[in-house]
Amino acid sequence: MRIFHKLSLIFDHWLPLFLSFFLLLLPFCLITFSLIICLCPHKPLSMKFQSSELPIGKPQTRRKSSAPKIAPLVAITILFTIIPIYYPSIRYSSQKKISEAISSNSEESIQHIDHLENDLQVNQPCPVEDVPTQPCNVPIRQEEKEKEKPMKSPVKDEISTNFETKSDTKDKKVPEPRKKLERRDQRARKKSSHRQRDFTVPKITEKIEQKKPSGNGDVRSLTSEVSDSEYCDLFSGEWVENPEGPYYTNETCYAIQQHQNCMKFGRPDNGHLKWRWQPDGCELPIFDPVQFLELVKGKSLAFVGDSVARNHMQSLICLLSRVVYPEDVSETQDENRRWIYKDYDFNISMFWAPYLVKTEKTDPDDVSKPFNLYLDEFDEFWTNQIQGFDYVIISAGHWFFRPTMFYLNRRLVGCLYCPQANVSHVTSYFSYRRAFRTAFRAINSLENYKGVTFLRTFAPSHFENGYWDKGGDCVRTKPFKRNEKVLDDYNLEFYKIQLDELKIAQRAGRRTGLKFRLFDATQPMLLRPDGHPSKYGRWPNPNVTVPNDCVHWCLPGPIDTWNDFLVQLLKREEGDRSFM
């Protein structure tokens, strides 16, 4: 076997050299042969028989002598001269085109894989929703991920994983030299019954460019397809000083929950109360409770979502408390509430649906344990009750970072932060997109619902100097300026998912006559790190460690501006063109 192996090596090494030498020498031999034939003298060929000796009945014509035909020899000579000269360049050109095609195809596949990576790899944060709660996983910021480990391509990881899996055998073999492997591959391709391209995976890390965070202007352009361009863009602007605020206090409104009552628990500054939102192209009036109640007389408003949705509802009740207090007619004492303003025949309801879709607790007595999410099934508790409402504000966000199990067609398809090794681990993007799609599909399927649905977009949290369960806090006392903070990382992805799903819902709603509107809280609230309760949502206890709350909003506080937005959005639906 060694002798055959050495012979094969000699054959592989010397055969190409011999063929190249032969191809180069052949034209010169042909040229020399042609010249000899052309220059040497020659005589006509004599007749073999005399005329008297010819066979009777078979007359023969005399053969005419002719010179050898030179044209075919010249053509062959030129052909064999051109091929050896131009063959290397032709081969190089074709290989270059193939490699370029491979590279372009590889880049496209890489981009596709990077897009899918958002749904298939767990690398996103898990901020707190309701405080206090038990920790799940901590947020991983992009810059910190890059410091911890270099960027890896999914393709490259798959290749390395396959190699490690194959090499983890009992008898580990030393890898053969690269040249030897290449020669073996060449022989295998020659023996193959069909042609194979010599494909080498390009270095993926050289193809991937570092993504730059989107600027605020770029993000605003994302809303162009889902917002009403007929009116002023309420949500593009900045925070300006407002010495007249606030318009209620924690003493004048009883609807404030304890963990959002920042002034009660000793917050030393009130600067976060002295700002208002200024849109770029118009003025945004401060909330007028009388005007609002006249606008919604005889109508109904529903909030569907989590505790931030409840936070918004409580802000509205507090703003209206300057005129009138509602009557609590809630049938239960849980998170689902109902309030009536009898003098105006107006009612507000809160439907607790932090995941928007059908949900089950894995442990009925422990909300910190994973939830089962049926991502393609309606949450009939709220979908069956909103049919009579005129306005529905739907929202969801921070709960999607908690440990969850995902089901489609009643089959377990993945999980987030689960210990099971035999279950596909996916990101919160996977569930977030499907939950909104199912929720909007549920609304579009309602036969008797004729109301207007507002998507209130994701309100970012502002943990700094640590994760939410590692001492992270929000201690700023002033808003960011518009260029000091841009939407990026998981906040940007959640925002884009919401806009995508809203666009799909709007398209479907046109066929059923339903209206879906954008209520963009993301951009304004991104700039308000000073508006959270932080540690001022409870009395300090040296024996108890509770995470700081940088998710919810102080009341009064920046979230009151959401109701400034709400008034103008409702005016638009009522055909009031005084505010463009």
C-alpha cells in the first residue's frame, strides 16, 4: 500500500508538469513538420499501369499530382498554439467568476441566517415587569457581548460544531496536512460520475459588518407606512421644560398604586414633573379633562395588556379626577377592572393580558415559574369582551423576557430560559411577533367589533450600572436630549416587530372595515430615564433586598403625556381637523 501511495503522489505531482511540457512543445513540432513538407521538393506520382495494360471495361483516369494540403496543418498548429497560451487565463477567469458568485450567494445566506438568528438564539435581556419578583435572566447588551467573546457566524459555528462532534471519538486521529487533503479531494472529484465545483466557505467574519445603531431619524422613517401622514407626527419631537406641571398630585388622586407613588415614598426631587412633549411640526396641548369627557361621551375605552397598560389607565383616571371621580364597578378583585363615569356615559376597562394570547401557568401558585404560551390561540377572556368597545389600546412588552414555553398547534416548539435540553431555545422575538399577529388576527375575526384599535408601542426600561437584579438603577433627574439616546438592541427589534405586525393588521382590517392606528410611545419614553420609581416605590427595609423599578412610571410623571397623545388621536377619529 505504501508503494501505491508513493506512486500516486509521484503521479499527481509529475503528470501535470509533463502535460504542460507536452502542450508547449507540440506546436513547435507541428510547425517544424509543416515547414519541412512545404519546403522539400517532390515529384508527381507515376502511373502504376500503362494504358495498354489497363483492365478492359474499367477505364481509369490519370491521377493528377497535387501538393499536400497545408491549411488543415496550419489550423491545427494555431489551435494547439493558442490553447496552451490562453488556457491558464481562461481557467483563472472562470474560477474567478465562480468564486465571486459563491461569495455573493454566501453573503445573502449569511444575512438570511443573521435575520433568523434573532428568533433562534437566546441572547436577549430579561428585565423585570412587576417589582418585586424573582430573577430570570439578565440583560446582555451588545457592547458587553462583544467584549466577552468575538462575533461568530452561525455558519462558522455550525461547521466547527460538526467538526468537534465528529472528532470526539474514542480514537482521535491527527488531522492530515492540508495539501494531502486537497489532493485526496481532487482524486475523489475525478472519480465522481458528475461534475463538482471546488467550493470553499469564505471567511464569514470578513463579510459581516458591524451594525450601527439606528438614529432617531432612521427609526421615525419606519413608521411612515403605518402612521397617518395627513396629520402632524405627534411622536417626533423632544421634551421641553414646563414649570406649570404637574396637574395632579399623589394626594389628589387615589388611583395611584403604591409602587408608583414616588412622592409618597420620599423621592427628593420633582424635576421629572416639569417637562412636556413638544412635537416637531405642531403644538401638543396639555390634557384637558373636560374636553376629553365631552369627546368620549357615550363611548367606551379598553386597555389590553400588562402592568404598564394599567399604569396608563391609572394616569388617565388621575387626570380626569380634576373634574370627576369614576365609580368602580369591577366584578372581580384581580387585575381586571372596570370604571364608569355615569354623568358622561363613559366607561374604562382594564383587561389583564400580558402575553395577549392564550396562557397557562405551570404552577398556579407561583407567577415566577414559566408560563405556557399558545402562540396561535386567542385569549378569549378579552377577545370575547371587547366587541362592544369603541376604542381599544393594546400593548405588551416586558413579560416576554420571562421564562416561557411556546406551543403551536398544541405542540411544544420552543422555550425561553427553560432548563430542558431537548427543547429548542428561542428568543423573545419568536414569541413577541407571533403573539401580536395572533392578537390582531383575533380582532379582525370579530363579527360585531366596529371600534378603533390603537397599538401602543413598547416603552423601554432604563436600567444603568447593572442589570435589574444586580443592582441596576435609574437615578437620572433630567430627560435625554433627542441626540443623546437612540433606539437600539432589543428595544429596536421589539419596536420593528410591532410596526411590522401593525402593518399586516391594517392590511387585513381594510378588508373587514376595521381601523388599526399607531400610538407610538417608544420614542418619547426612550428619552425619559428620570421618570421611573427606582427605589421610591416602597419604604426602605435593610433586611430585604428588592430590585429597583426602572420599568413602570411615577404618577404623576412622564406617562401622563400618553393621555395628551390620546386626546389628539381620538379627535382624529371623530373627524376633528382643528389639530393637524
